[in-house]
Amino acid sequence: MPEDARVVKSISYAEELSFNKMLLFVQYIQMYCERDFDVIYLPKQGPVRGVCPAKNYQLPIRKLQESHRNAHNHKYVRREKSFDL
């Protein structure tokens, strides 16, 4: 999860963070805290604004059982990429 690496990098930074870097740090912490850890998604396959990331299949992800959410996203993102070939 990229937020983890960004948070660790910011915390372990030897010098004082600039204002912009502090704002980014707060955004990373916010993303980390808001993440739904009941379901783990592959990179770039997590829900976007609560719906499936595949453009042609914008199903609200909360309607699916937790055990089916990541498989659903993976299937339709893969399908979308295959049509682009």
C-alpha cells in the first residue's frame, strides 16, 4: 500500500518538513485512515468514489459481499484492459 511507504518516509525524514510536505503527510494519513481494510485490492483496482474502477461497469461496490468485491473489480478491470488491446 503506497500510503504506508509515504507515511514511513515522511516520519523518518531527518530534516524538518516544509509546509507543503506536512500537508502531503496529512493527506497520506487521511487516505490511510479512510481505507477499507475489510477488503484488500490489487494496485489500481480499488473502488473509485465507492464504485468499481472499470469505466463501463460502475457498480456501487458496497452492494457486493465483501468476499466478492476484489474479484469483481479484478475481473472487470482486466476485461476493460483486454478490450483496449
